[in-house]
Amino acid sequence: MTLLPRLALASAISLFAFGPALADTPPANNYTPSSGQAGKDVVWVPTPQALVDRMLEMAELTDQDYLIDLGSGDGRTVITAAKRGARAHGIEYNPDMVALSQRAAKIEGVAERATFEKADIFESDFSKATIITLFLLPDLNVRLRPTLLKMKPGTRVLSNSFDMGDWLPDARAEAGGDCVSYCEALKWIIPAKVDGRWRLENGELRLDQTYQMLAGNLRRDGKTLAISDARMNGAEISFFVDGKRYTGTVDETGKKISGQIEGGGTWTASRA
Ligand SMILES: C[S@@+](CC[C@H](N)C(=O)[O-])C[C@H]1O[C@@H](n2cnc3c(N)ncnc32)[C@H](O)[C@@H]1O
């Protein structure tokens, strides 16, 4: 079964998996959306409320965050985030769904923090978000991937069910509870860009970066030592070399790393 019919089929089930948060929200101006209805690039199927909750937990959402839901449907993710104190915004192509979401946000008392706009996600600037949520399709995720990867390191991306091609997730989790369909969340953390050569006090570090994963070596005292177990977690770097774990933070300029060496000591690196 292809993904679109799967989404449509799941829609019937998901409609009844509506969480308590918005289940009592009356339809706006008699507009009643129907799960599985056509959308610009993908149909509307609501994320089960249990998975919305799980996605926000995985994102470690706080009141300092600005969440943007790409293809926000009936607004449930945006409204749930706003009810937890964050600012949140939905970008949705269907104007009726935008109006429905705006009314729901008012009813829930969070219209100031939960905003919506009628727009195409592929023509929108969402670079100011600290958390992105999406429930699209894998090929749409892959189309968005270059834009997502340009976002500030540490930005969290949460997808309902669908992956990002060869960019493997940093975490996955099931909604649990009574969730019956589309119940898995995938999480990515936008990595700082560290690919290339870095000067250390007493050597040179070469990093080969594939998304959040790193390989490379440290040249020191005439020796070339391979690094292992190496990866980014947002702006945080961690690798193992010469029997020691190195951890550090890439600064805002992206040109300096400073951190600790396991067992004592510090290290700094600057772009070669
Ligand atoms: C599967 S639904 C997910 C809805 C919501 N994010 C959720 O998780 O409950 C996808 C939504 O994306 C919207 N959509 C599809 N293509 C879009 C586009 N190019 N720009 C903005 N919204 C789009 C659809 O109208 C639909 O509401």
C-alpha cells in the first residue's frame, strides 16, 4: 500500500484517536474537516494527541521555545505547545484549517501564543524556530532537509512516523497509551557544521561530517590517530582519540571549539 492511501486509511482511525486536548473543540463556522481530505502536497490526517505529547516531551519543549508546525492541520501541535507555555506557529496551506485552528486557539485561551498563517511550507521562512514539527511524507521531509540543516545548531526536528532519507534520527519513541496508528516519533538535532580541518594547540584535527556523524583523525607529534565514536549533538562535539574522550562546544561563529579532555585538561580548536 502506498503512503497516501495509508495516510487516508489511518485517518479514519486517527479521527477517533483524538486526544482530550481538542476533542471538544467545536468546528469553526460549520467547517468540519475530514481526516484523509486532500491537501496541497499531502492529505490531512491528525497526529494522535498521545503522539503530539510524546513529540513535545522528546523536544524538551520549554516556555523559551518557538515551535513551528509545518502543515499544521487543525492546529493541535501548535495549541498543545502554547498550552505548555511556548510560543508556537502553524503554517498551513488550507485556509479553512487555518481559520479552524485560530478559533480553537481562542477557545483554548492561547491565541496570543499560538498563531497560524495560510502559506506554503516550501515558500516560508521558518528559520527562527527552535523546534520544528512535521507530519508529512518522506519525500517532502527530504525536500525540506537542506533548509532544516541550515537552521541554528541545537534546533530540534520532530517528525510523526516518517524519516529524512539517509539522515538517521537521533532518537525514536512510541506514543504508547491508546495510540493505534501513526504512533512513532523521530527526532533530529540540527548539528553544527564542523566538516574540515581544525588547528589545535599541538596538532591538527580533520573532521569528515555526515549529518551528525563524524569520522577523521588527529595529527600530533608526527602521528596520525583515527578518531572514533565521534558525533555532534547540536553544537556539542564528542569523539574518542588516543585513549581519551574529547568533548566540546562549537561557538556561535562556528569557527572555534573549546572543551574538556577526559581525565583532566582542556582543548581548543580553531578553523584551519
Ligand atoms: C498529515 S497532516 C498533519 C497535520 C498536523 N501537522 C498534525 O500533525 O496533526 C499534513 C498537513 O499539511 C498540509 N499541507 C500539505 N501540503 C502543504 C504545503 N505545501 N504547505 C502547507 N501545508 C501543507 C495539509 O493541508 C495537512 O493539513
